[in-house]
Amino acid sequence: MLLGERVVVVSIAGGWAHVVVPDQPSPLDSRGYPVWVPLAQLSAVAPLSADFQATVVTPTAWLSSDSGGQIAEVSFATRLPVLGSDATRVEVGLPGGGTAWLDASAVAVTGTGVAALPQTGDSIVDSARLFIGLRYLWSGTSGFGFDCSGLVHLIYRAHGITVPRDADAQALVGTAVARSALQPGDLVFFARNGAVHHVAIYAGGGQLIDSPDIAKPVRIYALSSVSSAEQLTFRRVLP
């Protein structure tokens, strides 16, 4: 989860909270993705409401204090309410009631609830390309590390499109397309014995972008190089 992401607490055990994440749809729970989170990472105090939001559009960005000291590094697609700005920085509200600054060049400022980035295939691919070379991280859903479906989920979310968190559920959204009709931003699913186990983003020109496994970082490669043992299906989620 990202800084500022809302969760619903289901139960508490010791120093941990069992929560669901509404912005990460999942067939595991109709309310959102179910996970356990250290209580220390949660606040019941939401950021201040505002008419505008700042969305991080660089792989990561630093929150800083009034004096410019670094507070914490945050991920691509982090969304926080805008409280003010100066010539080079945007002031944002934090969970718990605090405030911090983000470099204006690292964020897109939009109306609250408005997509930070265009809902086009080329823009989806441009965002995915930002992470080429980034390490694989199982369950990773941030600019600090991705698994395959985490990359897809977060890239689409930055463009104002919510898709499920896991690849098998992602394979059920949107509309089916033929391999010959693929367009940039479409999703390519890999299955064996009918079970989806991987997803990649079609980059155009016969190329894919994905976060493959622990042995390889986010990469771009030829669709034609995919093993014939994989059963491929293709989906279009973009409007």
C-alpha cells in the first residue's frame, strides 16, 4: 500500500491489524484486498480534505519539511491533498494530520478524484518504461519494487483506472482482443493448464513490458520470444 491509502480495519491482534484495501479489488474479499499491517503504520486521522490532489508521477519522490529536510521517500502514484504551493514545491497533507512538501516537478496536480495522467495506451507504456531495470519484489505494488500484477495495478491506477490487484482477477476485466489487434497499453496474460500466472503490458511494436520474477528486473522484450508452452490471452482495459 501507498502512503495515504485508505484501509478498513477488520480486526486487531497484538500489534497487527487485519485490513481490507478498497482501492485494490480482489475476489478474495468483496470489500478489497485482505492483508495484515503493523498497527504502527496506520492512522485513524485522514489527511485534510482539499479541492486538489498531488499525484507522484516520478518513480519515487521525497517528502520534505518546511526547511527542506528530507522526511520520507514515497512512491509513484501516491496521492495526497494539496494544501498550498510556492514557486518550486507543493504542500500536501499527510495521514495523522501532518504536512510536508513535494517537489513540483515530481507531481501532477489535479482536481481531487481526477486522473493524474492521460488514459491512453502510449501514456500507460511511458509510465511503465519509467521502471525498466527496477528489481522484482513479490507482492510489490510501488516504485520501490513490483511483481507482475503489482506493476499493472499501479500503472493503471495512476491513470485513473482501477483494475484488480492479482493477475488472475485482472484477466477477467476489460474486453478480449485478438493478438493481431493488440494496441499499446493492452494486457497480455500467461496461463498454464488454464490457470493465469503472469501478466505483461503490451508496449507496441511486438514488445512487452513486465516484472517477470526474482531473477529479472522490470524489462522490455519481444512477444515472439514467449515460450510456446504459455497459453496467451489478451485484454483491453483502456476506455
